[in-house]
Amino acid sequence: MSLNLSDVKGVGKKEDTLKEAGIDSVEKLASSKLEDLTELKGIGKATAEKIVENARSLLNESTKDDSAEQIQEDAIEKKEKEKAQEELKKLEERKTKLQGKKVEEGDFVLIKITGRTQKGTIFRVSSEEDAKKAGIYDENKARQGMYNPEFVIMGKPGFLNEGLTETIKEMNFFEKKSVRIPPTKAYGKRDPQKIERIGIAKFRRLNEGKNPELGKEFVKQSQGQMQRGTVTNVMQGRVIVDYNHPLAGQSIDYNLEIVDKIEDFNKKIEYFMINKGIPSENVSDFHVSYIPKSKTLEISIPKMFLFQNLTYVKFGLAMDLQTHMAEEIDDVKFIEVYEKIPLPTTPSESVMQKVEDFNKEEDKEEEG
């Protein structure tokens, strides 16, 4: 803890006098001789005794606080190490139990996936190390947990493409495999019907008045449906928009490794939350409570997320939990607590309090 002379009770306006005499720290004041202090202008014997005693008391308190803080930090570090060791131990136990066993339909698994295009461009990675090697590392994505093994429920739609699902179904836990997935089982063939030519004037109307930019995403809503495409060309007063997936028509090379099976109830909840876009570093801030009798899951939203629009996140999370954990979960409740904010002190009261405190301090110095 950093201490200043101004922190010592009774020093007040005498701080400049002390500093001129070379007493510029709490430590120097605490070790000063009374006869040296009384020779300074405006410092009597009583004041000298008081400020030296207060300086010594402040140092003692600071030492105690630092010791207590260090003890607390050591305890937290020890607890984190123990938790990490416990997780490692559990992983080793799971490895022993699952080694050589095939992945089954409905298993909750974590998979490391590296995806490359036909030209060798890496577009999908499951670790920071691989992202850095590929030159696509992004700190913001790292904070959002984008470079972690992917959470997959085997055989369920919405997690992997057809080719990856078929491949992983034939793999064992902790096995590594490289595979090439053809377009029909990856991102599909290129469909000429998904390429649209739009007049520039109409494009501007659909694009909030903005002009087309090559390579930029364009979102079109039609008959209640949303289409995402990419502006690929602008020619003869028309904008060419391609609604095919950017990787459509390409065979994709994947490196795969099944790194874990998730069986713990709370861990499954955590991964569903991460899958819905909640940063992994913030998941522990959400308090989760489960009521087995009514098969109800209650999730308390932390303060930092109260004023964010989580409507779609909450809806999607509830749907996922009710769909994929149907045997354990019926209802999902989200709890939001808005604490009462105390009214601020009126300006006049605040000023009067400061004046009163100043007068008290002046009276104490005169008595010294």
C-alpha cells in the first residue's frame, strides 16, 4: 500500500513545511526526533508528538493490511492450483475410462477442429496456438473464448456439417484424424440460383441508403426470412450479390481430435451458455440453481449483463437446454435483480459537511 504524508492525521497544512525540511515520507516522519520537529515553524511539542505517533500507527496498520492481503492472495492462488489439479485428475480418470471407446449418438463432446480451404487457407481453429500459427489470431476473439475446443452433441443438427458428423461417429475418444470433406457434405455446391442482380437504387433502399462495397456482407429480408450474402461485383448499374456460403463448392480439409466427454450437469450448462455467445471468462458470474423436483433451472443474470439486450441469447439458451437436456430440464427461469440506488446527498448538505470537517481539522491544529 502506498502512503503519503497527507494520509497522516494532524499533518494537514504542515505537509509543505515537513517536506521543506526533508521529511517527505510517512517512514521519515515516524522516525523523526521530536526536538527536530519542534524547531520547524508552526509545529509545537504536542503537535510533533501527535503526528509522529499517528505516522507510526499508520505504518503498523499498513503492514498488517499488506500481510493480510498477501495471505489472502496466497490462499486464492492455492485454491486455484488445487482446482486446476483436480480438473487435471478428473480428465486423466475420464481418459482412462474412455480410452479406445467409440463416440456414441447423443454424447456431449469437446473437439479440436482445424479447417483449411482447398487453397490451404485456415479459417477455423480451436486453440490460440493454432490461430497464431495461421496468422489469424485476434485478441477480441480470444477473450470471447473463440479459440477453445468446440462443444458438440453427436448426431444432433446445428453443431457440425454432415461430413464431419459422419467422420466423428467412426472415431474413438482422444483419437486424431485428418479428413477431406467434399462440397456436398461440407458447405454445399455453388447454386447459380443464389446469385442475385439488384439495381443500385434498389440496393441502396435495402441497405439503409448505403452504397455497395465489394466483399461486404449484405442482409436481405424477404417474406419474413433473412438472407445473408456478399457483394461480389458492381457492373452496368447493377450490384451482384452471392447468397452462397463463401466456402460453397469447395472440398474442405479438417484436422480433428476428440479431447473430452462432458458428463457433469453443470459443465453441460456452462458449455451451452458459451455456445450462445456468453464469454467463457464471464460464465462463472451467472449463478445457476437447479430444482430437481420440478425440473426447473434458474439462472441469475449478473449486474454487468443487466442492461445488455440478452433476449435472443436467453431464448436460444432455454430452447437448447429444453431440447438437448429434456430428461432433466422442463422450465428455464432467468432472474434479474435491480437493486435500489440510494439517492445522492444534496449539494448543499455536501458542501456544509466539507466546511464542518475543515473547521474541525483547523481547531485540532490550533490545539496542537
